[in-house]
Amino acid sequence: MAPHHALRCCKRALNWVPVLFINLVVGWSYYAYVVELCVYTIPNNAERISYLVIFHIFLMMFVWSYWKTIGSKPAGPSKAFCLPRAEKELYEREERAEMQQEVLKKVARNLPVYTCTAGGAIRYCDQCQLIKPDRCHHCSTCEMCVLKMDHHCPWVNNCVGFSNYKYFVLFLTYASLYCIVICATVIQYFIKFWTKQLADTHAKFHILFLFFVAALFFISIVSLLSYHLWLVGKNRTTIEAFRAPVFTNGPDKNGFSLGLSRNMAEVFGDQAKYWMLPVFSSQGDGHSFVTRLVHIDPEQANSVLQQNEVCISPDCFISDGVPIVSVTMENDP
Ligand SMILES: [Zn+2]
Ligand SMILES: [Zn+2]
């Protein structure tokens, strides 16, 4: 085996260490809760059964969304974003950056691409050799361009992006609820052990520790969850929160925001029955996104919208009093 190949395998194996850690903690919490708390400590049968039922429901939802986040392959751009053979050869032959941009511009005319680099150039990935769709970024860990990339998360050893962002938010939600269920049901026994109302048994260590670990995890997870719910409400990815996407008229951190309810629907879908389930229900294909109409004269927008009774096309909306259209409809050749 070539040394660089062995090194790569080693790195890949090491990437699973945080996932293994989470699974060990969850495995131990299961033992501590079910065996040490419910079997050995709780004297009452009705209480024991109700705790076990609630605990298993939240555990199942948590594990389901966690493994969906881990197991969803990051979605990459379609072949339409790769340079056609002739243009690719031209691009590679050309040494002048301006001429390379001309080649890219020619190809990008036929694509729904509305964001550019800070310098106004077409966003091109040299590693993947493709024009990056809006909100797509190259992940150096996954070694690919990822659609609507949010961040690469070591705790799930996967890229969080278009294909699994909903699962990721649900994973944080159910992880927080799992910790709350543990804390809320364990606290009375925690106090009893702490104040010596219950005898010192081997369960004492597990139950005291279980409460501390669940409370600690809850504090860290809930702060991350609040941040991501705020991002969903604003229709921003973590990357965009740090660096606003650049449109033809300049950077606009709210460029993709369509108002709270539509922003939520973009991630969770428009059917309420799927919102809390880790099944795919996000809107769109991850390649193009509806954006705010930033460059229209308000008078002109109003007259167009009135003529067409609010909606000019299925991709046009009024949100928070701001007229918006789909950029995919606006690509002038
Ligand atoms: Zn790439
Ligand atoms: Zn990645």
C-alpha cells in the first residue's frame, strides 16, 4: 500500500472518532437510564413504565435523525455545471485570467447562477472543474463541491448541506429534548442521592453522572440549535452568516431571505406532517434558489404585481411587503 494511501485511510478512520465518542456516550446513557435508574432505583412500576416509554420515543427520534445526518451523501452539482469539453480545453489552454473568465461567463449564461466572487468573477472550482451553483462551496474534507453547504461537521463526520440540513436541525432538536427528558426525570433521584435520602449503591454514581452529562450536553446543544433556528429563519447558511453572498449588485446577507414562513418551508417543506420527521422534505433541487428582488424599481414591481394579481409566476412571491421573484426566471442571455 502506497504511504499516501495508508495515510488517507488512517485519516478517514480518525474522522470517525467523534462519532464513536457520541455513540459511546449515548450507549452509556441508555444503560444508566434503563438499568440503573429504571430497573434498580425507581420503586414504582407505573412511574418506571411511563419513564421508559417517553425515554425510548425521544431516543428513537434522536438516533434516527442523527444517523440520517451521518448517512446522507452530500449532494454535488449536476453535470450541467461542468464545462463542456471544448470550453474546458479552452479554459486550460488560456493563461490569462480575464480570458478564462470570458470562457466561464459564456458557459454560466445558460446556468441559474446569480452570485459571484467578491471581485465579481464567476465562482469556479478548480478541483472539481465546475461552475459553482449559488450557495455551493467546495469542502476540502469531502473533496467535493457541496450544494447549499452549511459546514463540515466532525460530530457527524459529514458535510451539512442541502441533502441533510433538515436532518441536522432535527438531530439538534431531538438531542436537546433527549437531554431534557433525562434531566427532568432523573432530577428527583439525583437530589435524593445527593442528600443521602437514598442509600449508596452502584446506581448512585451512574445517576449523578447522568444528570451532569445530560445538563452539560443540553447547554451546548441548545445554543447551537438556537443559532441554526435563527439561520433557518433568516435563510442563511453558516458560511453566508460569516461572508454574505455577493450578487451582481454587491453583497447581500439577506439575498435569499423570503420572510420567516417561506424560509422555514425551504428547509422543512410545506407539509406540516413532515416537519418533525427526518425524511427529506426540503424545497428545490439545491442548484438554484429563489431570491429577493433587489434591483427593481418599487413602482414598477407594484404595477407588475397588480397586473398579475400578486403573482407573476409560480416562482414569484410577496413576502414581508417585499416583492421577490425567482432568479431562475431572470437569466438574460
Ligand atoms: Zn469543488
Ligand atoms: Zn465536507
